[in-house]
Amino acid sequence: MTKLGDLPSEIIHLIVLYLDQGEPPSTKYIHQVPSLSSLNSENQPLKCLSQTCHSLRRITLTRLFSFSKVYPTVSPALQIWSDKSILPRADDITDFLDFIALHQLQMYIKSVVLYIHTQDSFPRSGGGFIDRLFLMIVEAINPEILTIMIPPVALNNLVPSALNMSDAWAFETPLHVFRLTQPPRCAGPRPLPSLQSLHMLRVRPWNTCVINEGSSAKAYKTYEYYHKCTPSALQGGYFSNALRSTLTTSYLKIFEYIAVFPLPSHVSHVIHFIQSLTSLETLRTQIGPNSTSDIWSDNGAVGQSSPVDLWMDYETNYAAIAGAVAEMGKEYHLKNFTALEYYYTPNLLAKLDDVFERKLIGWRQCDRARWQKME
């Protein structure tokens, strides 16, 4: 009987390629409320194969770490993971980068997720510490996709200005996600001029930005919820200012905003941010639960909240977003808009059709969820 190790290397590479067809969890769950499930996968065939012998580990290594994760922990130590494997505890992020360099994996890494699992992971340094970690990864690996997953209460470690976190308790949002993507042709190791003078939003020609701020539904069960301040990096226009202050904004063509029942007061900040992206060509939004959400069956998620309030604000928010889309189509370069809920939850059509028909004058509906500006 022929053993796996006896097969030609070309056949083994095809087997590895077949086993690697599954979508990594960091991509698969991007449109769901962020949680640890966004990082973990129960199906790890490449990991299992890599543990059988040294020769198979060598063959699988380039794909095993194509989607990697970095877990900074309290203290200088880091835990380095892969979406498909795990490395032992390391003493510094340089150990991860040294491992990648030792096995010459830089060109094979497509995505890196930097997971900040606690607000105490870093000293409060006005965002500089996370910036430095991010920039070290960009300079050494420069993958196509870079993602930060961070608790809202730790956002002050991400942005240079203090954010209002006084109402964070009302939202109970475990994680926010920030994802930047650059064209594949731009990926690959490239030196940076100076780590001290750069910011993660400015160092590469990011053409896509995704922000997932989780669910705000729990805030609706608090007293005078409409006055609550959503914990968000979009407060104070920080991201807007960072983008406006650099030519990098000219590369940004696609922006995606994901949340579940955000407050109208916060959506106004989101719209202000979107309107600052003057080179934007495509906008995608999702501000309601998708078809896999358990928000209605989870009493802790909505509690005593009135569904009437949630859906009323939902329609109000989309009316404001649609108005901004129409305005940006006239004044700037926006020409594509997608309401992602239409794909996930078709029964929302009746709620939003009238809103979009009134607001998106001069736009045509291309399919169930997408509108395009008419020339």
C-alpha cells in the first residue's frame, strides 16, 4: 500500500492545497458581532497534518501561517498563534517575526490579526504602543490584510486623543474590529522610512477599510439610552483627521461599516467620518442583525428593550446614511452602495425599500442589496 510520504511532492502539495480551501474564521465571521469565535476554528486539517512528521510540516508551513494571529498579553510577553496552528509562548513580538524570517514565510502571509484581549495589555501611551506593534508587522511582513481586534475600553491605547468611555458599561461590547486591506501587488516586505514618524493609517496604500463595532442593543435597555455615548474610535473625528492629513486617503476606495442597532447619535459621527473619505467609490453598511444572529433569543442582548425603538432607530439611521450616500454621489466619487442586510435578511426589504426610494434619487438598484449611481 502506498503511504502518504511515498507520493511525489507535487501530489502532496495538491493535497495540502485541497485541505486549505476553508475560509479562515477571521474572514468568515467579519460580518458577525465580534467575539472569540472570530479567531478560533474547530476544523484544523493543516495543523493536524503538520504534526505527523517533519517533511509534511515543512510542506504545510507556507499555508499554515498564511493567516496569522498575534496575541499580546499582560507583561512584555506575547502569544503567537496562527488561524490554523499555534506557536509556543514568545517573549517578544520579534520572536514571531524571527520565526517568519527563519522559515522565509513573509511572502506567504496574506493576513495578520493583532488581538488585544484586555485593556490592561499595554501601558496607556496614547496609541503609540499599538502603532509600533502594527508598524513592526507591516515593515517585516507587509501582508495584504491587517486587522486589529480590541475591546472598546482599550481604544484609548489605539488613538492619540482621550475618548469618552463613561458610558461603555451600558453597551457591554466585547470587541471592535478594524481591518485594512491593500492591493495584493503592494504586499510583501518593504522598509519604512521611520517608525517614529509614521502612523498605521498612513504607511501603506490601503484601499479598503472595514470597521465592525459590534452590537449596541444592550444600551437600549438603559435609562435615557439616546443620551449614551457609544465607545468608538470614531469619536472626535480622529480617524477622519488622520486620513485627511495624508495622501493615503486618495487610495481608500472601499469602506465597510458594520454594527447592530447603533444609536442615531453615533451614526451621525459615522456619517461624518464617511463624508471625510472624499475618494471613496464604494460604501457597504450593515447596521442590523444578520440571519445568523441570536440577538432576539438572547435575553441578555436586548433585555427589556422595545423592538419598536430598535427598528425605529434602524430606519432613521438608514435614512441618514442614504442621504449621505446621495450627497457624496453628487459631490465626490461615490458610485456604489450596498446594504448588506439585504443579502442576509431579505425580510428587511419592506422596511428599507421606501427609505432608499426616497433618498437615492439618481441611483439604480442593481440587485437585491446594491445600488449604483446613474451616469
